[in-house]
Amino acid sequence: MCIKYIVLLTILTAKVSYGIYPYFDTQDFIYNVPKVYRISITLDKLLEYYEKKPSKDPEWYIALGMARGQLEYTINELDKSVPGKLKENLQNLTRRMDRIKNNTDFSSFVYRSKDYEYVAKAIFENMDVLSSLMEPISIGTMGTQKPYRFSFEQYVQEAKTKMPTRKAADACTMQLLISAMESQTTQTDGTCELTPECSAQILKGSGLAFQQTSRIRAAALAYLFDCLEGVDIAAHIYKLCIQVYKETKSLEAWDLPPGTRTLFMQQMLYCSTQGYGEFIKPRWMNRILAWQEPKGCYSDDRQPFMKLTGFVGLTSVPSQKEREEEYRVKKAASSEGGACNSLTSAMALGSLVIYIRALLETDQAFQYDVLT
């Protein structure tokens, strides 16, 4: 068995001869390096597509910036015994990311609302800091969570009653950021001022699906700006990711119904970025790799699921303003080429970069058998 792995590694490193890699557990390293090559090929094809056909969706560029930071961190932390060809491949990915960013016309972006435009621009302005905050990937007790015992249809109905509209989520995140910016401008240690409704939306109560991932993002931003005094942000994110892990396991158990791929990858990305290694699984990685369209992008007909859960518009006949918002969501996410969806592609990009990092970090990943 070991001989087969060595032969495969030799082929993938373009016949470059390397010795034993003492920094890694030998069996784990020989098994994981081909996976990294496979992911890098998938990422290169994805990035190539969006380099040729730029997206107008801000979420794609937020994911691009975050992935760039994760990848740069991984490259800088590589042991000297890592194959040179592998490091070169990863560096080529960062170069392609830089080309995409440098050639981006930010004035062409389509924002779903004014509130979201403020949030996205605040993230862009702080991307260097945000993308450099790396949580160590580790394993705790989260893996004990089991899937829901009820059906996907019941889950959708439950989500419908708990989730606010996308507009409400954007408005509350904007409120948090405005308060944080004011604290920075005045150089005071004040807290982020949130209305009771937004405090409930971001910090309190139960929630499902996209509401939970929007809460994780808001919490990460609050942590970045250090503006929620009296709130244990780390503990808050942990509680959210426990709930999210249960949902992710449930989506898998339901065989990922149509429209849930984006949510599945978003859950995986947001919580693994916060350091929760339970979201790093080979079978989930293989799903993401298999979902790539032949042209390189990713697709997911999210609208039916998002409408059912009330995240875009209401279950009743939407107003003209809500119709316009939904139109902007569709316009931003759709890109030239038909089936491609930039938000789904963004979540795939971020998730696969996290997998590369996990596959090459030995201290936790191999010690706790994260990747099984």
C-alpha cells in the first residue's frame, strides 16, 4: 500500500525526486499531498473562469480576498520539505487571484440593497485585516451533534418562521458596522449600539439556515472591530457553529435537496474559518470537487429554497421594492455562461482553500484525525 502511495506522489510531482518528509506523519502526508494537487487544479479552473468572465457580485470578491489571505498564510507556514512543485502551484493560485482583483471594476458591482452596499464596502476596506485573522483548526465536542430526526420539508417550514428577510439581516449588519466605525473615528471604547430588534437578530434567539451564517459573519466583524463589550464573541460563534454543524449534517442526511449547495458550502466555510475542524471531511470535500461545472464555475438553483425559507421576499405576494431586491440578487449572482452562480462559486472557492490549509497543517489535522 505504501509503495502505491509513493508511486502516485512521484507522478503528481512531475517526476521530481524527494525524500521522506519528517515534518509530517509519513502515511498522512503521502495520502494528503495528491489531494492538495487535485484541489489546486479545481481552484485554478474556477479562478480561470472568473478571470475571463468577471463577476459583478461583491460576495465573490469578499470570498476571493478571504481565500487569498488563507492561502498566503498556508504557503508561508509550509515546511521546507514540502514538494517545490506543490508550493509553486499554490503560489500560481495567489497570482491568479491577484490578477482578478487588479482587473476588477468595482464600480460595476451590483448590490442588492443600499444597506448591503455599505456592509460590502466596509468589508472591502478592512479586507487586509479580516483576511489575516487565522484561527487554529482544531477539534472539540462539536462532532457529537447528530442530524435532525425530522424531514427537510419540516426544516424548511421551521426556517420560514424563524428567518428574517435578507433586507433585515443587511440592515442589522450595517447598523453594527456604522456604530463600530463611529467608535473608531472618535477613538472611544464604546459598544456597538444595536436596536433591540437587531440585537435579537444578531445575538439572541434561535435561527436556521442563512440566518445563522449571517450571524456568524456579523460576529466575526464585531470581533474585528472589538465593539461588543460584555459579549463573549468566541463563545457566541461556538454556539452558532454547533447549531450550524447539526444543520450541515442534516443537509447531508437529506442528500442535499435542490438549492442547498450554497448553504452547505457557506456553513462549512464560515465555521471552519473560525477554527472548527469538524467541518473538514473528505467526503464533503469530494462533493465540492464533483459539483464543479465543466466550464469551471459552480451552479446552484438557490431561489426555490431561499423563497421557501423567506430569505428573499415574503411568502405572500412581494411588493414592488422586494421584487426589485430579488431581481438584483439574481442579477448579481448570475454571470455570463448560464448555469454559473457567483455566490455558489464564492463558497466553493473559500471552502476548497480551507481544505488545502487543513490538509497541510499537521499539528491538529492529523493528530485528531480531522480528515476522516
